[in-house]
Amino acid sequence: MSEHNQGLAASPGDWPKALFYVALLFSSFQIVTAAFHPVSSQILRAVHVGFLLLTVFLSVPAFGIRRPWQPLAWLLGLAGMATAIYQWVFEAELIQRSGDLTGMDMLVGLVLIVLVFEAARRVMGIALPLICGLFLAYGLLGQYLPGDLAHRGYGLDQIVNQLSFGTEGFYGTPTYVSATYIFLFILFGSFLEQAGMIKLFTDFAMGLFGHKLGGPAKVSVVSSALMGTITGSGVANVVTTGQFTIPLMKRFGYKPAFAGGVEATASMGSQIMPPVMGAVAFIMAETINVPFFEVAKAALIPALLYFGSVFWMVHLEAKRANLKGLPKEQCPDPWAAVKERWYLLIPLFILVYLLFSGRTPLFSGMVGLALTAIVILGSAIILRVSSFGLRIAFWIALGLLCAGFFQLGIGVVFGVIGLLVAACWFVKGGRDTLVICLHALVEGARHAVPVGIACTLVGVIIGVVSLTGVASTFAGYILAIGQDNLFLSLILTMLTCLVLGMGIPTIPNYIITSSIAAPALLELGVPLIVSHMFVFYFGIMADLTPPVALACFAAAPIAKEKGLKISLWAVRIAIAGFVVPFMAVYDPALMLQGGDWLATLYMLLKAAVAIGLWGAVFTGFLHSKMPWWERLLGFAAGTSLILATPMSDEIGFALAALFLAQHLWRGRHGHMAAA
């Protein structure tokens, strides 16, 4: 989320009443359509985009003014909703005359294009609309370009038809995923956040690691990893857990830039942390037509290695700067925190089970959301009951409800929720819980807006690429440059992701690079899911790299430091994690793609050693400060372990053993000399 969407950053209590009800209606529409499927997929996408446009124009000013000018805001917002109503009312006629637009069709299509571009500019700034504008211009004027980039030429009516109608433009796969899986999972995370999951995770992390060496920074890494299991949003993670962890790190001697860098780096990893992951994971599953479980499985080990590398870098930096942890008596009891809010973990565990048992994300998200509402509402009632027996009976009943969820109709589940809502109305403190649930619905809609607008606008790229076939041209260039050299192709793909990601969020970054670069990697023999994960991984890293690092600039006001300084630290902290996708390409066993468990175990060991070496090299510290030649030796060892050439592993392990032996020997003799 950028600095442009000031209106969206306000809490639900600060919103104008009309906007509050629009957001509430938005969430209600998404839940009903997910549960009962009363409309076609095309109408679902169109109304989803209509609500996004209405919410943006009512909440986000055009040029940084505190509030949008209401008459114009309503005019633009209702115009956006009108395009959805037009699709709904004339659905049958639009299908029958597909590709043969009337004058009114052209008008509605052009209005939708203008409104989507303007909404994206307000929410995310000018970078993404400019890139999509270039694709739009290419579709209209590409016939005048020289060489391979030229195409046969398309009229305005063909472009409007491609983008504003059908399912290969604004209403393409990303919008469908945003309108179904992503919205439900965002609501799921919103309910848990409102119910106190942030406090549970931060108290648990504080209790386990707060008193250790570099404790405050380790708390940031662990709490962000845990939050990533439910939110899947890097920037959202920064502004939630960062409000607590960044000031804590500064209080214990960490530089503001380092504190912000740790939080930004740890938070961005949330997008590759199963089970929820980021929005891109759901788009990837739809794009390459594999179950979401396969994407989560491929991401699991790289995610653990990413957070392991960040944790290791934090540990070494704390050791180098002698940064102590908190006194143990000031740290909360981690198990007391779990005991107090253990019931919030029930929906999360069931969601994990459903996703990894092969259920669809839509079903899993709906069940997870419904159970979260039942647990929150039910706990508000049962925790105020003094009888221990009644409490046990309630939790048993909830367990039976969870066990029988597959057999119960969705109507029964909604009936149970309705009864709990009615009961909360009459229980002391129950109305406060209802307010929490109401705010969770509104907050869910707020968090969904930047994701949804990005998914909608990248439809321009999808539409133009599918119309012109330009992706095969770019893939040909990459293949020609990296011919017979996979490593060079990987470097080019990585740089493409990082450069594109300087100004645009992860979703459009993935859409562009997966359309252009991933097919080239596939041609070079990289497995489909590994090539897409490679692109996804470096799209995330782009939010940490200067000069435009979204996660770092989100941390800047909390850390009270320049975003660029935070970004430089973030890249340094995340540097060891850069090796993981390269290793996965050379041996897909690291992403659980092919090979037996011994191959995976070997790759895990090799990756851990490489990350450990790179962490020490770029920190310049292990057991003691390292001279330049020692760092060079460690770098050579780590690089050898990444490459998959004959004898490179043997050379890498030998150099690693030599590096470690001489470092320990030098440190020991240095201490003896000092004594």
C-alpha cells in the first residue's frame, strides 16, 4: 500500500458513514456469492470491480487532499458500479454479440478503462498505470514498430472488447482470484487480527526469543513469520507487527534503519509462507492450473530457508554489535499467551488441514472464515460462563461442528452464526464482540482494495499479451541471450523482476514476468512450477530493493528513518535468501518437485550451509570479525554450493570446511594471544 491511499489507511471508526456501509456491503456480497453462488462468474467479477471502484473513489483523494470532494467521488464511484450493473443486466446480449460492440458497449467499456486506470493511480501511484499504459499503446499502435515487435494492428473497438468484456482483460484470472480466494483469505486474516491474533503471536515470540541475544530483532522475524501464515501481505505485516517491533528494537540499541530493514525483510517473506501465502500464490495456481496445495508445497522449504536466513543475519549482526535482549522478567510467558487465546488457532489449524488435504482454496477459505466467526462469537459467550462444565460442553460442541462441517449444509452454518450473533446481543460484553466482527468485515474490504485494483489493472497486460502474442517475442530474446547458459537466463530474469518491482506491487510484477520470462525458463528445462516460483520469489525481493522499496517505505514513518537507508539494510539482511531460488532451479527437490526425501534432505543441508556462509560473509562476522580474504573464501564456498556443475558441491563443502576450520583456529589463537 502506498502513500497515495490515505483514505484507505484510516480505521473503520474514522470512515464516513456512507463509506463504512459500502465496505460492509462489499464484504457481505463477497461472502454470499462465495457461499451460495447466486450469479455467474462474469457477473461476480464485474460487481467485484464495481465495488472496488466505488470504495476507491469514495475514500482516496485525487491529489493528496485530506478527503475526496464528495459530489465528484460519488459520480465516479457510481459510474464504476454502473459498468458492473450494465454487465449484469445485459449479460445475455453481451454474450450473443461478443466482439460486435454497440455504441453503448463502447461507451461503457471506455468509461471502465478510464476509471480503472484512475483508481489504480490513486491507490498505487503512477508507476503501474504508466506500465499498463505502455502495453495499451502497444496494442493500439504496435503495427508501426519495426522488426519482431510489430503486430498486425488492432482497432480501438477490438482493444475495448478485449479489456472491458469477456475474461481476458479486466475480468481475467487475477480478478477472478481476487473476487473469490483472495477476498475470503483477507477477511479470514482480518477477523483473526481484530480478535487479538497479533497480540498472541507477538507475546509468543517475545516469550521465546525476547531475552536472547538480539532478542527484539528475533521477535520481529518470528512474529512476522507467524503473521504471514494468516495475512499473506508484506506491507500489511510491516504496519501491524512493525508498530510494536520497530520501536522495541530501537529502544534496545538497534539503529532505526536496521530495525526498519529487519521488519520489512521479515514481513515480505509472509507472501511465500504457507498456508495462506500472498495473493500471487492463488493467481499462480489458477494460471498454471495446479491445486493450491502444490504451490504451497513448493513454497514451504524456500520460505523456511528465507526466514532462517533473516534470523541468522539478525543473530550475527546482534553478535557483532553486542546487542543484548530484554531482561527475562520483562518478557511474557509464551505458553500463557497461548493458553489465553488458544481458541483462535482452531480455524488456522483447520484451514491448514483443508488446504493440504486437497480441498479447493474457495472451500477452505469459506470454512476457515465461518469457523473464525463461530469461534470469536462463541468465545465471547462461553468465556463469560462461570461453569467449567458448560465451557467444556461448548468446546466439545464446537469440535463436533468442525468435524461435521463437510456434511452440514452452508445454510446450517449460517444459522449457527445467526444464533450466536443473537446470543451475543444479550450477553454482557457480547455487543463489543459484534462490533469487532463488524469492523473485521469493513477492514477486510479495505485490505482487499489495493490487491483487487492491482489484479484488475494487470488485465491490460494479460489482454494485450494474449491479443498480440508479444510474450513469445520476449521469451525468444531471453532464450537468445541465455542460449546454452541457464545461469545467465536466471540472472536476466531476476534483474527483470527487480527492475519491474521498483515501482509496482508483487501481483503485476508476477503477471508481467510470468508472461514474459517464465516461458523462456520452461524452454530451458526448468519445471513449470519452479520457473513461476522463481519469478514470484524475486518479485517479493523487489519490494526490498532500492530506489523504490514499498515495504521499506512503509516502515520508514514507524522507524523515523529514510526509506532508502532502510532499503539498503533490508537488501543486506535478505542477501542470503537470494541464493534459494537459484538452488531450487538447479535441483527442484528443494521445492519438493521430483526426487525422493533423501534428495530433498541433501538439498536442504546444502542450502542451509550456503545461507550460513553468505550470512557470515555479508555481515563480516561469525565468532569474530573476519578479514577480507576470509570473507572471500566464504563467498567462494557459498557460490560453489549454489552452482550445479560437476564437482561444485564437493569443492563447496571442502572450501566451507576450510573456511570454518581456519576461522575457528584464528579466533582461538587470537584469544590466546590477547590473554
